[in-house]
Amino acid sequence: MAEDSKSLVEEVEDLSWGEFGKLASGYLRIPLALVFVEMLYWFITQPTNTLGLIQESEAWIWYQLTELIYGPGSATLSEYNGWTTLVTLNHPDFWYGEIRLYVSDECAGVHEMLFITVLIMMSSGVPQRLRIKSAAVACGIVYVLNIARLLALYPIAISGCVENPNMMNCEQPMHEFHAFVYQWGFLIVLILMWLVWFKWVNAGDMIRKEQMSSKGKWKFIYRNKWTNLHKTALVASIVLLFGAFANVWLDADAMQAKETVDACDYFSSVTESCGDARNAWAQEIQTSWSLATLGLVGIASTVIAIDRPDKEVKVNSDSDSTDEELSDSTNEKNIKITNITIKDSVVIDSIIGSAEE
């Protein structure tokens, strides 16, 4: 037995690239989807106030609940860069009696909504309708949690300024809390939400059932056979994808336009130079979007292929199942005939016995 067993190196060498792709797909599918969503979100949020409607809704709810919980006059709602997203927290212990905060596209919670949606939708085996409903509910929970995070900023800021009233940056605990939630807090909560959902819907059993039922059906797999055309298309797609990033980050004019746009937003400036900078930045983003879209489509079309099961395998499986059904029916008929024969023999024996008496 020891002579027949292969070493780890031999087993790895026997592993084909197709088998390696199938093995890696189970582990890399969700991380790759998250990377794609991160790229998509980055492009979406480069222009300011891309998610203006969501930002305004959260700012309005934040303002109303702050006034309701902490008392009238504790906050004011005003316009910022054309959108009603500026919430000013008021308290006599704050520096100059106020802290100006606004709901940006980064603070709208959409990033977290996309993250939990990807985790849920990529959980194969769970019915699609259930996944869609679960993702919608999870996004609603994230929206509520984000409002709760915004409401917590006011008392945390007061706790820092009560000890050092009317001092600059006395609200530093509020910024530290915001940074922690933004970097780690929401990530921990989202992963816990997904684990609870995964256990609640019994996704593990569903995934195993899907793997058993998917045998003999068409499915998407990683490409096993690569031709020169596929390799060339993949390289060209990757070049386009990197070109999308280089078009923004390595272009001095684009970065200058971005700095001008940020400065105009900070000072709420509306000038001709600000308008030109916004147009130039928007044009760069649109160009990068086009390059990135072509690159992602090219990568998906070359890396992913359709696995078509052989007809002979399906025919053999069908014939085997038919033979099993015929054998089962034959066995049932034999059992019935045997039962009838036994009953008849018992009746005949009883008749003969009574006649002899």
C-alpha cells in the first residue's frame, strides 16, 4: 500500500490546469466578485454626490431624529454643493458652538450594501428568489445601522467637548469612532450578518444538493483549453483594465482637475475654472469607464466557458435509470406472484385437510 501511494509533489504535478481552476473557483469566486464590486464602486463614487438621493434621505432622517432625541435646536439641515446633505450639530461646548458634517457618498452606506449583497448573491445553492429577498432585507438593515451610526456622533462629540469646552478638535472621540466604524466596525457586522443568514437558510445543505443535481447539466466553468486567441484576448483585456486606472491616476491633467474639483467643493466655490475642472474630470472618468468595461467583458468572455455534458453520458445514465426502474418493477411483480402462490397453496392445503377429516 505504501508503494502505491504517491508523494505530494507527484499529486500536484498530476493536477491539470482545468482541475486547478475548478479547485480555485470555490475559494476565489467571492473574493474576485468583491474586488470587481470595489472597482465598480470606486468608479461610481469618483464624481461628487453620485448617490445624491440616498445622501439626502439619510441626512434628512439624521436631522429629524437628532432633533427628536436630543432636543430642538440640536441640529440644523442645510444645502451643500447643491444637495441638502449638510447637518450641523449644535452645542455650547463645541468649538464655535457647532460641528459641520455632511453625508458624502462614502458615508451613505452603499458600499456596505454592495458588500453584503455580493456575499448573499454569491452563495450558490440557495434559491435565487430567497437570495434577492435576503439581500433587500440586508440592505435595509445596513441603512438603519448607518442611521444609528450617524445618531451616535452627537453624544460622542459632546462627551469629548464637556471635558474641554470650546477647544478646537475637542470632538476628536467622534472622529475616532467614525474612523473605527468605517474601517473595521461595519466589516465585522456585515460578516456576522452573512454568517447568521447562511446558518438560518441552511445554505450548506442547499449547496450540497445543488452540486449533486448539477451533474449532467450545462454550467459555467473556468476555461480548460487555452488557444493563442484566448491568451491574446486576455492580455489585451488586462491592458485595457490597467489603462482605465492609468488614465486617471497617471494623467497629470486628470489629477490636477481632481484637486481643483476637491478645492472647489471644500470652499463651495462656483467659478468658471471650477466648472471646467468638473467637466475635465467627468470626461476622464467616462473614458476610464469605457476602457474598464471593455476589459472586464474581455476577461469574463475568455476566462469563463460553458461546460456541455456529453450526450453519451446522459444516454447511458438515462438507460441505467431505466434498467433500474424495470428491474424494480419486475421484482415487485415477482413478489406479488409469490404472495399469490403462497396464499393459494395455503387455501388448497386447508381444503385437503378438511376433506380428509
